[in-house]
Amino acid sequence: MQNYSPEPPSLNQSVDEKLFRLLVANVKDYAIFMIDPNGCIMSWNPGATNIMTYREDEIIGKHITIFYTAKDAENNEPRNHLNKALKFGSFESEGWRVRKDGSAFWANVVFTTVYNDAGHLAGFAIIVRDITERKLQDERREGLHAELEKRVRENTKKIITNELRFRKLIENSYDGITLFDQNLHIVYRSISSEEITGWSNTARDGYEFTGLIHPDEKEQVEQLFTDLILNPRVPMVCSFRVMHKNGHYLWVECIFTNMLNDKSIAAIVCNFRDITGRKNAEEEIQKKNAQVENILESITDGFIALDTNFCYTYANRKIGEMLGCTPESLVGRNVWEVFPKAVGSHTHKAFNAAMKKQQYTCHQDYYAPLNLWQENHIYPSPSGLSVFIRNITEKKMAELEREKITADLVKRNNDLEQFTYIISHNLRSPVANIKGLSDLLNCFDHADPDCITAIDSLALSVKNLDKVIMDLNQILQTGNQLNDKNELVSLPVLITEIKSGLQDMIAANNVSIFYDFSWIDELYILKSYIYSIFQNLIVNSIKYRRTEVDPIIHISTVLKKDKVIISFKDNGKGIDLDKNSKQLFGLYKRFDHSVEGKGMGLFMVKMQVESLGGTISVESELGKWTEFKITLLLEKGAYKSKAG
């Protein structure tokens, strides 16, 4: 569209123009305003402010695109409307327009071209009405009209198809439908009847109804028909077997209703369905139930089934023997009424918890009135509880007796240890006195050689006795260390500490110690014990070295499930296990007397390993190597694994 510049307004406005402006100013329900040929607003009446909500000083000079939706503005609708008004002189349209606050309203807009006295385009006069309410009413009327037409079509279709649908429903029903007259002659059979029984109407005509019924149920069905004739409109249900056209029998469930007195029906109506599969399933369930019952009756545990009210629904023979009653006498009764003294017991709480949480529970409990220890395995389900009850009275009595004996042995052992400690402690004083006397005798000049020999022998014996007493004290002290607390022990740091303590011995023998703690490098354990074990085994490897090679000791750890295996392997003399395996870990037992020692080291190692709940084993090849393996059972969190 060609753009035009508006003529400047004349200072001498005509009377008609003044009158027009006066009239426009008094119109409140219409937005009436002028725009220049380019669409910019030149005038604005109060009606425009009322509808568009823009004040005159806010809108003069703005383009009319401001009133259009973003989509319409993008499609260049304002220019299209002005072009149509220019082409036809005026143009009317309806659509969504936008107020100052962004709200939309449905508007009727009339565009009219305005020319000046010279015949040039001065602009356009625009009249806008807010017809949103009318638009909504029209839409509601159209919706109601459409809904009415839809319902009329649907009702018409229902009326037309109702009879056809009913007929198809009858003919294609899953259930068979048969109508009999008062003499039990068939007057109607649905298609589904033929599908169920295999009999077509033609083939069926040659048989009486009762002639196809299984002999075992024939009398039952004949009695039903007698009752049916005497009781109009009373539905009667009956299940029986009827012969299929192929010769086998199938189970059917029938509902007979005598409608002979109803003129619109005038027949005995039979609705029936094939329930052979259901019957077979019920028989299979009965067989399985019988098998389960046989199993439950033959097991050595008691078994009960309770419903959600804790009433017995089943009890086996064994539970009757356990409780001293017949299983039948329990069925239907509440378990807490049968055993009122069990209310509040551990069993009572376990039953309720299992039912509430629907979680398997196993527990042990003692019922004093029957002197019965029981182990209950409780399996919940939405229908109740299944409980296997084992009589563990004999086992519990044995455990209690063992606990009593164990406690007595522990007390005796503690008393013996205390006694031994007192004796060993008290012996040291007289031994010291004897040693002092023997030392004093050595100070005298003895001419008799036999006397000197006797005194030396006495001193040696006293010295050996003192060592035995000190060893005994060491063993007793080791046992007392079990009261110490476990702590986290770094194995590399432990090796460093031991090497520092044995540095003279290691240097003198040119010993090499290697370790691999890539699996486990920390143990939560009694440090004094693990230190003593490591030190004794290292010292043992150094003592029993081969003279022709430098000692090499390899220490490593391996994790296997919840066990840690600590290995000490050397290149020493080796051990003849065929001769020495039994005395290897014995107190004062030495398998190589050429090596200095008391026979205490391996005894202490074995005692300390077993005190930690572990085991120790040895493998060796004589003249080549020896490997000690310590296996410790560790609880979760009792070690730090680097292997993941």
C-alpha cells in the first residue's frame, strides 16, 4: 500500500467537523478514533479509553499494531485490514484485540477511509465495539446446539440398533441360552449353546434333554425340574455333566427360571456355561491339598494355620501330640483362648508383628504350663498365618546344662589360674633365697671338687626353676591381656616397630624382610597379641636359618570372604613335619636342639592365635623353606581392605 502524508489540520475547522468531534466525545460505548494513512493514531475519544484503557496522551502517535495479538501482528493483519478498507471504502472485521493491561477482548471493528477536500487520503476512521459477551454466548449456543444434534443422532442410532444389538448379544453370549416349554421340549437355542455342547439344533432334536445328562446327576436334575414347575420365577442353580456331541461329558453350571406364566416369554429359561476347566482345577486343587495335608501330617514338626482373627483353620497330628489334644478340637477356636497364659508372651508379640508387617519371623519361646520350649517359624499371608512349631525342649535343656557346666568350668579355671599365679608368685621368694645361698657358698674356697660340682649343679637347678616360674607368669599374663581393648593396627607400622626392636639381631644375621599388604594393611585387633605373634615368628625364622644363605622372610595378607590369612614364609632349614608336627607347638618342645631356645615361642604364638579365635598351620620342605599361615575370622569392619 502506498504511504501518504496527512494534510495538516486546518485552523478554521468547519462547523460540521466541530459538531462531529462533539458527538464523538460523548460516545462512551464505542472506541472512535482517527489514524493517518500509515496507521498511526491521530485522535482518541473517551469511548476508546473506556474500551482500550489507554489515555489519549499515551496513545496518540502509536501504531494500531499495538491493539493486535502477536500472532496477528506477525501475519501483518493491520496492514491487510487497511488495504481492504482502502480498496472498498470501508471494511468490517471481528477478532481478538489487546488492551493496555494485556487482556484480550473480542472486537467488532469498522475501518472507513477519509479523504480531504482536495481528494487526498487523509486517513481512516475506526469504530471498535467490545462484543466479547456476545461472542461467548454465541459459542455457548453453538456448543449446546452441537451437543443436542449429537444426542439426537446417538439416540436415533440406539433406537435403530437396539433390537439388532439385543439379538447379537443373545446369539453371541459367552453363556448358552435355551428355552424349554412345560414338557421340557426345546423351543429356542442360542448359537453359543451349539458352540458349548457341539449339538446343532437339527442333531439335538433327536434327544430328550435328560437323556444327555450323566447318569450320576440325572436324578438330581429331574428333581430340580419338579421343583422348578412348582416355583415360578424362582431362579435355581444346578451343576451337572452333559454329553458333548463328540461323546465326552462336560460340566455345565445352569440357572433355570420358570417364566411360563410370563406371556412375553412363556418358557423355562436356562442360562448355562461350561465349567469343565474350573471343575478340573478344583479337583486338581483337592488332590494337591490332600498331598499337602499328607505331608503336613507326616512331618516331625507341629503345624498350624490361623486366620486373620488368630483362629485355627488347620492343625496337624504332631501339634496335637505336642499340646496333648486332638487337632480337630482346635479348629475354629482362637489361639489365645486356648492358651490364655501366652497373651503378652514373646510368641503373642511375634504372631501379631508377623500379621501386621507381613514378614517372616522365627523365634524361640518357653510356655511354662506345658513345660515346652518351642521354635516357631511364622509365615504370614493376607489370609492369616502358617506356623511350623518345633519342640526344642530337650535341646534347650541340654544347652542350659552345657551353659551351667561351662560356667562351672570357667569358674574352676579362673580359680586354678589364681591359685597357679599365687603359687608361682610365692615360689619366687624361696627360690631367690636358695639362689642367694648358692651364690654365698660359691664365695668359699672348696678344696673338694665334688663339693664345687654339687654347688654349681644347685645353682643351675635354681636358675632353671626360676626360669620356669617366670615362663609360667608370662603365660598367665598373656591370658589376662584378653581383657585389653582392640585397636586399629597398621601392619606396615607394626613391621617397622618389630624391626626396630630386633635391629641388632637382624643386622648380625643380614636378614631381609619383605611384606605385601596390598589386600589388607590394617587390622582392628588386640595389638599386644598381634605384635607378639609377628615378633615370635620373625625371630623363629632367623634362629632356624641356613648357615650358607642369608635369611629372607616374606610376610603377606590375603582376604577370603570374612577371613584374613597372614603368611610368614622363610628360606630357612625347614622342618621334618613327619617327626615334629605333634610337638611343634608344645610347651618346651624343641625340634632342633642345635638352636638356642626354650621351646616357648611357637607355644605362645599358637595360644595367642587361638585366643583371637584363629588357627595356625605350617607347611615346610626340609632344607629349603617353611611357611606359617594364620587364619583369623574377622567381623565386618574389623579390617581395612585395599583390594575392594
